[in-house]
Amino acid sequence: MEGGKLKKLYCFLFILGYSRARYIEFVTDMSTNTLIRCHANAFRYLGGYPEEILYDNMKQVVIKRLLKQEDSTLNRQFEDFAGFYGFKPVLCKAIPGPDERQGGAYSAVCPG
């Protein structure tokens, strides 16, 4: 609640692929700036970051998704952030089963 009104919450969940170590943060918006701040917080908490990070096709990361990642257009602000840290954003393929695309993120938040 904020000012007596209910406020929508968003969940940022960062899961390392091998160790399955997790960082979770709840935020009130999912702007590109917020997403970048959440990443920086996750990197600090986990003590580093991987070489590649898998993303669904969220607008904060990808502006135009095409069949091949190299033909897709990334959000410039997010691309600059990734370049600064030196990780490669990898876009999920559009295949059935959201949990297969996102490295188990959905089952980590909503098991069963």
C-alpha cells in the first residue's frame, strides 16, 4: 500500500544456471532503469555475474525480436548496461513451455 492505495508489485528473479543461486527483489515498476538497478543489486549480492544471461522477450531488453538473435534489436540503454558489465544478453527462443525458455524462473516463483 502506498498513500492508502494498493500498489502493483513486480518480482525480479535472477537465478544462476549452474548453482541455482537466487536473488529476488520486489519493485513497483519494471522500467528499464529499475531492471538495470535490480541487475546491479543481484550482481552485488551474488558477488559477480555470468558471461551470458537469458531473457524472455521483455521490452526493457529487446525492442524488436526476430527469428535470429543477431537480427533482433536490443533496448539501447540495456545493451549499454550489458556492455559496461561485459555480459551477453541471450534472448529466449519462442518455444512451448515457458519454464523451458526461462531457466526454471517460473517454477521457482510458482511451484506446482
